[in-house]
Amino acid sequence: MTGPDMTPDTTGEDETGEGAAREEVGKPDKIDWFAELRGLALMLLAVLAFHSFVAKPFYIPSISMMPNLLVGDRLVVSKYPYGWNWSSGSFHLLPRSNWRLAGDEPEYGDIVIVVPRNRKEDLIKRVVALPGDRIKLVEGQIILNGKPVPREVEPALELPVDADQPCDAYTFPNLQFRNPSGREICRLPLLRETLPNGATYLTIDHQHSDVDNTPEVAIPAGHVFLMGDNRDHSADSRIPAEEKGLGGPVPFHDIGGRAEFITFSLDGSQSWNPLSWWSALRDGRAWSTLRPPLKRKAAQQ
């Protein structure tokens, strides 16, 4: 029985009352795998394009650019300052070649990514000589076009010893100490080098090495001479290719970009767990620029 304020509940029933309009429950929508894979492929292509044409993150695995770059530093390398070439592509998917698009020359003091002629891994070094220059080393000092590149002694760097910077006795003999607070440190002697354009940066040259004295080399067109800032521990243009060095001047088309800044640095104590990364962060390294400052007076000479 119903009244004016009451109506029968007919939810889920058709006119015959048999519930034919009832929705099926528990049957999932069919996944469009083609659309999913297409979206993933487009995302990967976008990442590859950004890494190849704009910028890419890099990790420092060696000590060759100390004191300016430490093992464990993460940095950003821009791909466009010198134009694009085969080595600009991510994962070096393109075949080695000598073509360049929108090419430009590196400058004195730039830190660049280079792919050695006989290997595929990236190395990171500093530009110390340009096309047309003549360069040699005498007792570790660069002689550029017949003139010594100025070097000034700077206060020693007291670098904390950690898992990625152990300051072992073989690599850095007699340089490990304990400071008054009890912390183990690596006391690194520093020299400030200033190139003809005024670019100035710190180097380490703490012992005699076979490449402290080298014959003069003329830099051909389209090439640069590269060296690591840690002069006693760098496989660079001074070292033959057979010894895993760069084997002399490097062509522009083997340079894949310019280092711009450090994003963060880990001391090697971290594990696979991201929660451990916070305690492994090195203080004071995040967002440090890698572009060398210029001494204006030197630049005007």
C-alpha cells in the first residue's frame, strides 16, 4: 500500500520489473597496451632529446679534476655551448664522426666532457690551449706560446677523508693528517693557475710525474688541449692514447658539452636506500658553479 508521500523502489528494474538494467559489477575495463607503450616511448624520446640537445646530469667517478670536482659529485652538463655533434647524443648511440651543427669554440678554462678517440666513456677535463696555440710543460708549469702561465701558491685545502676520498698513502703520500677536532683530513697543496683570458682556477701538483715536462705541441685548427686539475693523476692530452690518455689535442667533434654546476655531492657512505642519502651529503657543494671566474686585469693584458 502506498500513499502520496511514498513511491515504490524500482531501482535496477525495467518496465517488466525483471532488473534487466542492472550493471555488471567486477568486470575491469580492457587495458589499451598500445596506447600505454606509445606513451612510454614518447616519454623516453623526450628524455633522450633533452639529454642530447639541452642538458644532462653526470656523475664524477675519478679524482682527475680535484680539487674542483670530487668523486661523488653530481653535475649538470649543457649540450649546446659548442653546437651539436655525434658525442652530444645520449649513450653515444650515434656513430663517431666529424660533423658539427651550429659549432662554436670552447674558451680557456672551460670544463668539458670529451669522448676519447679509442673509447666510449666520457671523460671530464679543462681547456688549457686553443687552436693556433703552442703548449708545453716545464716542471709542471704550462708554457703557452712561449710564456709561462701564472701560478700562485694558495693555502692548502683540508679535505675531510671519506669513503669516496680516502686520501690513501699511495695516491697522496704524507698528506693525511688529523685535525684538532680529531677528524681525518687530506691536506692538499694548491696552486692557482690563470690563463690568458683571465680564467682562474685551483690545481693540485703535489709530486713529480713523468708528464711534468713535455715537448711543445702546436694545436691544430678545430682542436683543443685538455688537462685535469689534479695534474699528477689525470689521463689527459699529455698521455698517449695507448695509456688511456687523450693522445694529444682533441677535436671539437669529440667534445659533448660544458660542465655548468654541481647539483649535489655524496661522500660514498650512502646505500641503495634513498633515506641514507641525506646523511651522505657533503656540505657546501650543492649548486656550486663550474665556470671559472675571470681576473679582469689579466684579461686586459
